[in-house]
Amino acid sequence: MLDPSHPRSSRVLERTSLIKRRAPGTDRQEQLIAANIDTAFIVTSCNQDFKVARLERYAALAFEAGITPVIVLTKTDLVMDAQSYIDAARSVSDMIDVVALDARGDAPKTELAAWCKPGKTVAFLGSSGVGKSTLTNALLDSQSIETQAIREDDAKGRHTTTRRELHAMPNGCLILDTPGMRELQLTDAVEGINDLFADIQELTAGCRFSDCQHETEPGCAVRQAIEEGTLDADRMRRWRKLLAEDAFNSASLAERRSRDKAFGKMVRDAKKLKDVRR
């Protein structure tokens, strides 16, 4: 909050939301992706890039941060049956809106207008080549952001956007365009995962044992739902995988924070001892 008359009296406001992930690599660090976002447009194209499991990861991050997720399906003009992609996207969560469009032309302006309002900040998240920058250009009514076509052989995108950029729409809405992420590991996102898989959470309450692992225990409501066909077994496996991944990454990062804190204390103590000896 800038005080032009007394700059030193300016203050940094608390973040209203934060999207983060475990950084790629083996050094157990945390990477901050975006903050103060109102709506996260999770963008995927109707081709080989489309994966329900990836959409679930992005959605869990958004729910954890208290951000409204919206799944945006692009390249609908390149497939014969876009409805199958729409149905699969809707299976992610009944709390998430799904919008299917051609990223070129006026469709983004009309289809995404409900979330791109004055004073709001939206972000486009997704893999490379799915149309995030094309969507941003469409909303800005500009071609200022460079875009590239996907590779035809495997539908993989090329990294055109290499940094996060904030753009202002004429109506006062802010758009965050982000680079494609090849790796998205969750950390400290258990509440977001539970919100995303609220249907399974509700089923677990009906299990006979409170510590049911949903494997061979008698009276397991989750296994019963799978047998009756009301719960997809693959969805349950993805739920368990995300919970296990989040638990592992959260513990690893907590260990690193504890070690860094201990090291920092040792450095401060050493400096104090040095000052005393002087």
C-alpha cells in the first residue's frame, strides 16, 4: 500500500491467496507460482495434452488457495467430438465450471466474461501449447504476446512464455499469463485435495472403521461404491496418490524448513559469540 507522500510509511499487504508447488528437482524446495488470484483458468487442449489427473492437480492447488478454478478446454475446432472432453473435464468436480471454446476470435471475451470483471485478477495455468497466451491476447484484443503452434507429431507445446507476466484488460481486470509447467507436485495441499474429492470424503464417513484404508476392511463404504459403480476406481486411486504425494512432500519441506531454521540459529549464535569476544 503505497504512501506517495511518505514512501517509508508504505506497507506490504497480506496475500489473499497463494498457489505453490514443490519445485522440480531433488533439493526439496518450495516454488511460489502466483498470489492474490481470484480465478484460476486451468487450460488444456482437446488433444493428447488432456489428462484428468493433471486437471485434478491444478484444481487441488486452486481449492487449497481459496481460488475459484475454471477448466477451459481449447482447440475444440480440431476434434470431431469435443463433448467427450467436456464430459471428462466435468468429472473432475461438480464444483468446477467447464468452458469449451476456440481460443481465437471473440469466444474468450464472451465465455470468460463472468470471471474477468473490473478489480479482479485471473490467471491462466496449464501446459505449454494449450493456448494460455492466445487466450490472453484475445481478452486484451491484442497480439502483443508471442504464440507458437504445437508439434504435430505428439501435440506437445513449445515454451513460448518464459516468465510470468501481468496484463491489464481495458475494463480493469488483471490477467496473469504463466509459462507451461511440465511437473506439478503438491505440497501442503491436503485441504484442497479433500475439497476436490469431496465425494470420496463423504463416502469415508460411512465406513465401519474410522481408520479404514479402503482395501480389505469389512463395511468399507468406498469399496462398496466402487462395486456398485457409483465411484470410479481410477478416481479413488488418483485421490490416494495425491494424498500420499502431498504427505511426502509436506514432510520433506517441513524437514528442510526445520534444518534451515536450526542453521540460521547457529549462524546468529556464532555472530553473537564473535561480538562478545570483541
